[in-house]
Amino acid sequence: MAKRITKPEVNPIAMLAMTIVTLGGGGYFLIGQTKKAFLAWAIVGIGGLLTCGLGFAFAGVAAYDVYKLCLRLEDGEAIGVEENSLEFLNEMYRW
């Protein structure tokens, strides 16, 4: 069975801000989704360099994903270590 994360004390707004400030990975890292954190940093960093900064927009997508996941955690739900709240990220994070 896959590991589940339960952190009812998370603040969705703070995690959203943390994810934006840390360019995509900080919020994931703090809620326990470390693989996704490193992948988000890679996407933002490499994508930002290869597209003259356009890849940095992924930090906003990651921030919204973290925000939605934190809302679920705050409501007492458990989430998977690789779970996404945005459907298209399921294909992106498939490895």
C-alpha cells in the first residue's frame, strides 16, 4: 500500500506562497511529496532556461496544485505521496 500523508495543521495559503517563492518545489517538500518537489524544481529550472523564462510559469501551476492538496489535508483527508489535484499533472509526473 502506498504511503499516505496526513497533516491537518497545514495552511493552504502559506504553502501556496512557499511554492511560488521557492519556484515550484517548497510546498510539495513541506507537505511530504519530496519526489514531486525535486521534479517541480527540475521542470521550473530546466524549462526556465530552455524557454527564456517561460518554464517559470510552472511554479504557479505547482502552487495551485499544492494549495488544492493542502485544502484536502486541512479537511482531514489523507493524500498519496505522488497524488495530484490537477488531472493533467498525473500524466506529467508519471515516471
